[in-house]
Amino acid sequence: MPSHITAHDLTFEPYLGEAEIAQRVKALGQQIQQDYEGKRPLFLAILNGAFVFAADLVRAVGTECDVAFVRLASYEGTASTGKVSTVIGLDFEVKNRHILIVEDIVDTGRTLHHFMAELQKMEPASVALAALLYKPEALQHPVKIDYLGFEIPNKFVVGYGLDYDGLCRNLPSIYQLVEIEKL
Ligand code: IMP
């Protein structure tokens, strides 16, 4: 992988390589397979960022499953609720299903906190979360991650589905923002 990349006005340095990611995703897939054998889980991958992680994760799970993609559109709610998200593209029956949400990164946790509360109203048999990355220092809304790839520092990352203003989603590995003073 190249030593540095630039996207728009920012510079990024290598952080997690392809082999390291692949190994971790495979281990998560095996764990999920064991836990969900015979349950036909419904993977719900959150667009856009989770598309790469989801593609690798579901292929590491050998058990029978369904895969669907949803997009969360957020809008300003009332002053008391702040940002609220609605789910677009959820055309699967969720009731009585074992749901496994697939997300690229948990940052403040706001997106998933609201989404999981909405899902619970649909009476699934269970809801669990697989997240590739988690920034504990950034968390503001409680989110329970059942299958975690990597805990990372509170720095902006790109690649493997994650973007910076539209760029870098296609990079096979993950890069971290270089602080200006390091350049
Ligand atoms: P949260 O609701 O604050 O947890 O934000 C989650 C979403 O913000 C993720 O699904 C990403 O789309 C985006 N995000 C958060 N941190 C990063 C990052 O470091 N790089 C790229 N996107 C990020």
C-alpha cells in the first residue's frame, strides 16, 4: 500500500492493511456462523460505508442467511430530539427475524442508537451489531457492539468503504488522517 495518499485537501497514512482486515473479518464471520447456525439471520448492511465490510463478512459466514441494504436519512427533528433518522429500503419483514446490523464505524453512536431503537419497534426475534471500527473516545450515545473488528483512536479514517467527502471508498485498506504538524 502506498505510504501516503491525498484526498481533496487532506493527507492520510496507512493504518490497517488488507491482510490484517481480512483476518479479522474472517474471524468475525466464523464467530457469527457459530452463533447463528440454523437461525437464518438477516444481515442489514448500512449504506454507503458498510458495503465493502458487508461483502467480505457475509462471505465469511457459511450459514444460510439473507442480506439487505438500508440507508439512513437523517433530518433535523424537534429541538428535544435533535437529529432523527429514517430507514430507507427496508423491504424485508423484520418481525421474528434475527437481525444482524452491519456498520462500517461507530463514531458518536448517534446513527445506530436511533436505528436500533426503531428496529426494536418492529419486533425482531433479536438484534445484534457487527461494526468494523469503533472510536470509544467519540461515543456519545450508548451502542452495544456484539461483533467488533477494531477499536481505534478518535482520528478520521478512510478506505475499505469509508469516504472523505466521496473519495477513498475504493481503497482496499484503511488510512488514517495525518495531523498537520506531522507533515
Ligand atoms: P455516528 O452516528 O457518529 O456513529 O457516525 C457514523 C457514521 O459517520 C459512519 O457510518 C460513517 O459513515 C461516518 N463516519 C464516522 N467516523 C468516520 C471516519 O473516521 N471516517 C469516515 N466516515 C466516518
